[in-house]
Amino acid sequence: MIDLRTGTKIWIAAGVTDMRRGFYGLSAQVQTVLNAQPYSGHVFVFRGRRGDQVKLLWFDGDGLCLFSKRLERGRFVWPKADSGTVALSRAQLSMLLEGIDWRRPERTFAPPLAV
């Protein structure tokens, strides 16, 4: 997994993205569509039309990194919006990459009240 520094934001690009895009195409999309800087150190997550593949674009300080993941079964849970961004936490990103619904995670144990 990527070792993200404290303060790094994770942004989901709502809608679908052409998964044929690479470093330059996704960087241009970050700048023009999301109005953000691809070299900011934040992570930008894009999903393809079928929903079974995502790409992450991240600047680690030395250069741009492009990560790709495709699920063999199922689809990545994605926001319903057609445009804009959604912020995620590190835990939500981990759930997203595992194919888990990151929007409503359910706890398996509720601690009892102390008083």
C-alpha cells in the first residue's frame, strides 16, 4: 500500500473516466475538471465505465505514481454524482480498494457504556 503522509487528502473523481488515460491524461483531468494540482501530493482516484477498475494518481515528491486495480468479481462502490469530487479517509480508501462499501461500514461490536 502507499505510505501517505499526514495531511494527505484522498479525492474520488465522481463520474466515469476513460481508463486508457495515463499520467498525462489523468493529470490534465485533475487540473481541468477537478480544479486541483496533480503535484500537490494528494491522491486522486478514478473509475472506469464498467466499474471494475480504478486508477490512483499520486505525487510522492519524486514523481507521479499511477496505480491500477481491477476486481475479478464485483464492482467498486462509487458516488452517484456525475461530476465533482468526494473526500475519503485512509480507511475508506482501503475499503474501496477491497471492494467493500465504504459509505456505510458497519461495526461488528458496539462497546458497552462505561457509566
